[in-house]
Amino acid sequence: MAEERKLALDRSQVKKAVQALQAFLKTKSTSDSLFLDDTQQISVLFTLWKIPKEAQTIRIPLPHGQRPDTDEVCLFTRDEPKMTSEQTQRFYKKLLEERGVKTITEIIPYKTLRTEYKPFEAKRRLLGNFDVFLSDDRIRRLLPSQLGKHFFERKKEPLSVNLRSKHLARDIERVIQGTFLKVTNKGCCCMARVGHSGMTADEVTENIEAAVQTAVAKIRTKDKGPLMKLIHIKSQTSAALPIYTSDLNHLAVLKEAAKKKEEAAAKKRAKKNKTADIKQTDTTAEGEEKKVEEDDEEIPQLVPIATPSKKPKLEKSSKKKQLVKSPKPAVGKKGKTAPNKLSKKAGKTDSKVKRKVPKVK
């Protein structure tokens, strides 16, 4: 694993790229830069083979300071008990002078940060007035809510320092003149500042080599294959110059690692299926044995069981009797009843009888 975490850089190629970049920055200097600080940042751009699964911040110590002496440094300190903000400020100024720290330009206690720099515009002015921010490690977790998101967007979040250290001057110098690399899980590129245009080519080259080796050693990945795909150097206004390109033969290593993973996963799946089949066969065998034992324990019934005699069902007499409907009399058109045949015959006989009456002389 240690052999895979080392990267062989061509020092002559790196130095040529640095010299070309410095020559480009000199030609791009304008008349405005005569009145301002004309130093520009030089950064290393790393391109990884795979996107990391976890985000991390890596501190990289550099052999040569990558910040000019003109950079303004601000230190956030904690509130000392039974002291006002001015007393706390004087206390830490005296402490830094005793330890030989001369790079801190201003000290701001935590209480002053909460009260005087609460408005949004005050925070923006504070962000623009200083190049580097340091903080006491005892209050580092409280600062993000007080500073806001602009410090993190501009990559000027405070770097924690142990103010109780015995070698305070050395620790602060390492933090200020060193650099840090932010590795995110949202992309495969990350960048670290390693120098400025006012440094010599050899100093920038040594810083680049130290940054590359530290990044390769500290970036956390679960894969054992190659890590770096491309490495470039660039400034704020220049194009990226390549200093390292990974060999495409490394793709075979990645393919082999993927195949090994697939084979291991297939073996695990086969093993799980085998154990499941064995368990299932065991359960079925146990069930059959239990059934056989139950069948053996059953006693045969020799005495026949008499079936109950069925009684004949009695026919139920129908309670309802059919009613005979009487014929309805025919109704005439005008509502009069029609005469019967008997009545007609009677009428005829009466008429006949009347006709046969003898005449009296």
C-alpha cells in the first residue's frame, strides 16, 4: 500500500513548467500593478481517477512560505474569564510578543466578533481587510454561525491554532505559510495554493513536490488502484500547464480490481444461496420425520361407530288453501247489468202465456 501511495514526478519537467508560468505572469503585468501588489498565486490542480466518497481537508506543510510578507493575518481568540474584550486583546498581544510571533496583525476576541461584526456589511469589510484568518481551537466550532457563508465561499475560513502550545511561533508559521487541500465528494478535481509569482523557480518546484506527495499519501480512498490521473499548475489568469499524466496502463489495474470485486461478490452470493438451500432441506427433513412419528403414534380404531338412524320427514300440510274465485258479472257499456238467459226465457214464456189466454164470450 505504501508503494502505491508514492508518485514519481519529473523534477526537470516541473521546473520548466514553473519557469514558463513565471514568464507568462511577467508579460501580463500592467501599469496598474505598479501601484498595487503584483504577486499572483500559483496553485496545483489535481485530477483524480475516481470521485472520493468522503470529503476531507488536508493540511500540507511546505518547505518555503507560499505567502508574501505583506499578507494581513487576523486571529480570533476566546473570551478570558473576568476580563473585558480590551483586556483579553492586550493579554493575547503580550502572549504573542513573548513567544516571538510577529505575523499577527490584529486580534479579535469572540465577544467583539459577536457584537461589533454582527451586521452583514461589517462581516464583508472584515473579509476584505485580511488575507488569512486564524482561530483558537477552543472556539473554532462556534465561528461558522458568526461569520456566515461568505468566508467559506471565498475559501478564507479560519484555521485552528493551539495557543497553549510550547512552540507557538513555529506552529503559527507552519499554518500561515503552509497550505491546505479541500477534497470534495462532488467532483474529481481539487486545488491547493503552493506559491506566488515573487518566489524563485526552485522554491516553487520544491513546494509542488511536497504538496503532491502529501496529497497522494493522505487522500482517503477504498480502492487500491492508482489515485492521480492528471496534475497541472496554474495561476489566477493563466492556462493550466501539465506536469504529470498518468499512464493508461493503470486502467488494466482498475479493471482487474473491478473483476476481483465482482468475483468476490459472486462467491458470497453463491455461499448464501448454498446455506439457504441446506437450511431448507433440513427443515423439510425434520417436518417429514415429525409426520412419520405422528403416524406411528396413532392407534387404529377397531370398534365401528354406529351411525344414527334418520327419521322420515313428515309432510307438512299446507296451511294455505286455494281460494276459488267467483265469476265476475259482466258490466255493460252504460253501467247496466246484462240480462241472463234464464231471465230471457222467462220473459218469452210470459209473453206466450199472455197470448194463449182464451177470450171470454
